[in-house]
Amino acid sequence: MQKTTDNPFLKYAAPGISGLQPYVPGKPVSELERELGICDSVKLASNENPLGASPKAKAAVADLLDELARYPDGGGFELRTALAEFHGTEAEAVTLGNGSNDVLDLIARTFLAPGSEAIFSEYAFAVYPICTQAVGATAKVAPAHDGSSGPRFGHNLKAMQELVSDKTRVVFIANPNNPTGTWLPKDELLEFIGSLSSEIIVVVDEAYTEYVEEDAYPDATQWLEQYPNLIVTRTFSKAYGLAALRVGYGLSHPDVAELLNRVRQPFNVNAAALAAALAALDDQDHIKQSVAINSAGMAQLITGFEKLGLDYIPSVGNFICVDVAQSGAEVDAKLLREGCITRPIGGYGMSQYLRITVGLEDENRRLLQTLESVLK
């Protein structure tokens, strides 16, 4: 349906909706190929694992086919128990979501309301402002580092600290951050969390944590006992390769999880997702292989960008932002016509950048060759 600029129903909508724009996901490969009349595309736009899902996860989904008429376990007992064991906590500390995106939304609906404020960084994940404004709360955006006292585009925790007020209820921190791939070291992040009031919910979004290989990178789940106001979110969509099934989780103090579960929708995680995630968690060799492929692919892309004379933002995720020194949207459109799907990020205020997912060796090579061609 065509979107109207003057929506007559806007006056009936909840506060905060008027300032929202819908999240715009990348189009499916089949739709783009149909629109552009191309085939054999490579999709490097959505930070998906090019290796795919674990064979164990695929087998678990196949085994479930005879049970499709049954509702899933609404409490996700087996997966929550396995996650608790994996992280060395208790099952009551685990909140399951339809992707970690769902958990972020649960946090906003539980702890934010009109008159309250949420703080996050410039260039941070687009879902933070969406879930904040959707509940009528105020979003306070801290400027990111400009490169003089921290990594350019990275979270500036001092600037975030300066926005804290008596109305602050939630602080969102992406580590590493999407779309920039920047990250916060342990000492800096721990000091920041410790400086905040225990009445403020601190959310550390670790969607890409499995890919990080930096010694100073922290595992925030280790701080849950120390900080009862901390929530750590993770996902099976990225390194675990289960993006199609939408399953993620939050780890927190059991009392916080109990509140999140009060607003969690019944059966928010489907049976296939529960089974696949449980099997994927048991296949850490697949994760190791995925990380190895990502490391090699990241080095391949960086070498290619440097040969092309292109600047980029150093990333610890499974994606990297490259400065194409012109309109990213226009370069993306040219790449699309050649069958290479990337992600322009003008919506983040980074109009000259493309976010490119690390693919398999042949996919990365094709992307670099095509990028060189369209930039000439």
C-alpha cells in the first residue's frame, strides 16, 4: 500500500509515533533479481553468516516437521536451561525473544514511558530510537567520537554520561556497534556502568560478540552478579546463522527478567527456532569455523579497500563500513545492477559509506572487483 505523507490516522496514534520512520530492511535476493533482471547475486548486506547454519541446527528443524500443529514451549524451558548452563547462570535470568530485537523492545516497554528518557550513541543501532519513541519516551543521542580522543564513530561514554538526568531510565550500548563495527574495551565500559545509578537499566547489546578477537574486549555477562541493573542481549541470527528463525535472548538479574516476561508475548519464539538454537548452541565447532572464515574475509576486504585507496572504519564484527567518497546510495545502486547487494547507511548520517558483510572468499573477491569497476 502506498504510504501517504498526510496520514489522517496520525492524530489517533500514541505519542512518539509521529516522529518515527519504519525500519527499512534489505530486500530479499529473489525480489531484487526480479526487479533488476539479474541472477547469481551475492548478498553482503545483512550481516548474515555466509557459512549458514550448523548442520545440527538444520537436522533439529527437520526433526520437528511432524510437530508443526503443536504450539511451542511458551517458556522455552530447554533452551533457557541450556543457555543458563552455557553462561554459568540460572534459567530464571534468561529472557527469550523473537531475535534480540524483540528483547530490546521488551526492555523499552517495561522500563520506558512518556516523561522518561533513554540514552544511546550517535551511529548506534537503529532499533534503539524506534523502541524508545514507540513507547513515548524521549531519546537522548550522544555524539560519537570524532577521532581526537577515541575511535572515530565509536561510542563516547563521557558524552553519554553528560546526558544522564533524573529522567534517565535506560542506556543502550552496542558492543560491538552496528553499523560501525567499533567497540569498547573492558576497563572503559566497566567504569561507565559502575558510574551510573543502580536505578538506571544498562543494556549491553552483544549481537556480534562471537566474532570479536580482541584481548581487551569484555564479556558483559560476567558482570551480571555485580550489577543487578545490567541486561546483556545476544542473538542466534549472526554467528549462529539462524537469522531466518528469529531467536535471541537477554541475560539479567532474575527480578529484571521476571518483569520482562510480564510483557513478553505468549509463544514469542517458535518451535523451530527453539530447537535450532538449542542444537546450534551445542555446535561450538561451527562457531569457530565461522569466526575463522570471517577473520580471513575481513583481511581480504581490507586489503582490497586499501588497494582501491578507500578509507574504512576498522571493525570487529562480521561487516565493515567503507567510504566510497561519493554518494553511497548511488554506488550501491550500481553494485546492485551488477549483482552485488550491499547496505547504504545514509539513514545513520553516513551518506558516503556502504556497510558490507564479510562473505566467503569468492563473494568478497567479486564484490571488490565490482566495486573497482563501478567507481571508475
